[in-house]
Amino acid sequence: MHSRLILFLIIVSSNVFSQKKTWDPAVLEKANTAKDADYLTKEEKSVIFYLNLVRLDPKLFGETYLKKYLDSTSDNNQYTKSLRKTLASAKPLPVVYPDKLLSEFAKGIRYRYEPADR
């Protein structure tokens, strides 16, 4: 009986620790605060989405998106090591929401200071 219990605990613990780290669909939906902001470009919506993911679960972001990026590039230096360390211990923060007035204001400033030949 005792050996069966130990075997069971070994199997359960190995399954728990071998599970792939993934994002819960509810968290992905929560992070997608810009999905209906028709005044934003696809790229701007993407920036808000990833910003929210890192705010909601910094550790998981480092273990998934950052790891995937670093595995695909040679950008493994003191700065990326520092980022990984920071994300591993960072506390979650609330999501950000897009703001149409702020977006229009920022675009107005961009046009004001862009060179005329663009």
C-alpha cells in the first residue's frame, strides 16, 4: 500500500512539473482590451495586447513569449538576462485600455514633428 502511494505521488508530481506553461484563454481575452478600438492600427492593438500580457503575468510572459524570442535570436546578453530576472519576480499589474482622445493627440503630435518629405 505504501509503495503504491509513493508511486502515485511520483506520477502526479512528474505530470505537474512536466506540464507545458500556457496562457489561459480567459487571460488572453482580458489582455485584448484594444480589440474593438477601430481607430488603432493592427500593430497598435498588438502592442497593447502584449503589454497587457506582461502586466497580467510577468513570469509567464518571460517563460513563454520572451523565451521564444530569445531562442530565435542571438540577443542573449546582460540586458536580456536582467529582463528575465525582473520578469521572474515582478508582480502582476492591471491591464491598460486604449483611449481614443489620447491616440488622436499622439498622432497629431507625430504629424506636427514629422519631416514634411515623408
